[in-house]
Amino acid sequence: MPSPRPPFPAIKGLFGKPTNINNVETLANIPVIMTRGGDWFASMGTEKSKGTKVFAIAGKIANAGLIEIPMGMPLRKIVEEIGAAF
């Protein structure tokens, strides 16, 4: 028996009002964009994908952890140069 789905938060969210939901990574970029400007942020990445992206790298590498890189960086460069794969 199907059950009714709740309304989407954009229609009825917190306190019964429309509520905007964003991810933490997007919200974390707001202060630096406000400080340095949108043109600065857009200067990184590719033509169609502006800015940076956070990744977690682990495994048989020397530099495991969280990294923030410009959008469009090749996976090979992430693993071999940043991660310093063995």
C-alpha cells in the first residue's frame, strides 16, 4: 500500500514555510566568495564548471586526506601528484 509523500521543502518546510536547502560544501564557499568576489571564484575551474571541489583521497598514497582542487583537474593528477601514489 503506497503511503503519501510529504511535501517538498521548497513548498512546505520549516515552520510550514518554503525552505531552501543547500549542501554544506556550497554554504562553506559563501564567506570566501563574499570576501574575494565572484570573479575570483570563477577564475578557477573550467569554462562550464567554475570554482573548486572538495575530495577525500585514501588508499596506497602518501598524502591521504581531504583536498580542495579546481574543477576539471584530471584524476591522474589528483592521485599521482597530490596523493603521491606509491
